[in-house]
Amino acid sequence: MKVTLKIWRQKNTSDKGGFKTYQLDHASPDMSFLEMLDVLNTDLIKKGEEPVHFDHDCREGICGMCSLYINGRPHGPLQTTTCQLHMRSFKDGETITIEPWRAKSFPVIKDLVVDRTAFDRIQQAGGYVSVNTGGVPDANEIPIPKKIADEAFDAATCIGCGACVAACKNASAMLFVSAKVSQFALLPQGKPERKERVERMVAQMDAEGFGSCTNTKACEAECPKGISVTNIARMNREYYSSMASSYEWQVGGGE
């Protein structure tokens, strides 16, 4: 199949950047989107041109590295990761526009590669559990209702790809942060730090410059792991509860 590729090229963070058009006439419908880019880069290298830089790692839909904005949607036309998107999702002769995530908090490093270490700093601010449960058998002895365990597991499936930020008109990271808050706050092992955790993670999210949530649910619609916006409601409850407790403690003189 033949495709026309309009790809964002940018030398570095300070470069203005712009689109460059490439023609690829030997793409297979069975190729993954990243394999198609590999073929393009092979052609460019043979011509003595610089290949297109893009993020990838596992190529199994697990790591969240393949952050591409394709034809106006994070990860492309399907609700999946870019590495699990195949060329059969496009038509022969179609023009495909490929961009990096567009968010101030995700500055472009080069071409389609963005710096998402803001997510790492948010997790480091509070995404931890200090309770020592010992080995796996010991941890499994803590009774947890299946409904709660399932909700915590669902939240934990977030791969931190940043599609929620790219899809949001405000570049909000609340779906990501709420998933990380929820996976700990729901479980008994995560409750001792629940107040401190949510305060620190929300503060770091704001410090990184992410926008606010206005409940358009674009994040949920584009999330490749189907993380629910109910986690945002849970995070807000956790945050307001923590702040209320802190206020009561201060008013009461810390007693």
C-alpha cells in the first residue's frame, strides 16, 4: 500500500520545527505503525537523510513509550497504543499526519520524542507504600474485597503514556495522577500515607504546569488501557478530605 506521511520534524526543544512530507509506496497492511516508520527510516538512511526520531520500547502495548499523535488523535484511530496499531487501519493512498504530544509540560526533545519526566516526578512525589508486607504469601493474607482489589488493579494498569494529556484541551494530567493515587489509596497497604500522598502528587502535578480537568472525558475516550474518570472523582475526594483534616488540625492548635 502507498501512503503519504506528513511528519513533524524538530531538531531540538528550542527549534521552531515544522512538517515534512514523505512518500512511502511499499507499506504492508500487516505492518504495525512503528514497523512502517522503521521502513521509512531505512529508506531515509539509504538516501543519506536523517531518520525520524520517535519513542518506542516493548512494542507490546505495555510500556507506554510509543507516544504519537496520529491524524488528530493520540495513538491514532483506535483506542490502543501506537505499537499495536496496524497499517490496515488506514486506506491505500491515505495521507497520515504524525505529531508529538502537544503539551507545555511535555517539551519536544527531537522530532516526535517528548520529555515526559514530569510524570516520573509526580510519581516520585507520593507514589509509594511504606508498609512492609513481607513476601507475596504474607501480602496475600491481608483480606481485600474482590471489588476493591479489581478497582485497584484497573487503576494500576495505567502505563503513563500521556495520551490523556495529549487528548485534553487543557493538557490535564488528572487521569494519570488519579490512577496512581487510586491504586494505592484503595488498598490497606496504601492507606497510612493516603493523605500525604495525594497532597504531594497534586502539588507536583500543578508545579509541572499541567492544566485543570473540565470533565470532557476526552482522556478516558483515548486512554489505551480504558482508565475511568471515576478515578479523578476519587482523587478529588481524597484531596479535599486530606485538606479538610489539615485545616481542622491547624484550627484545633495541632492537638
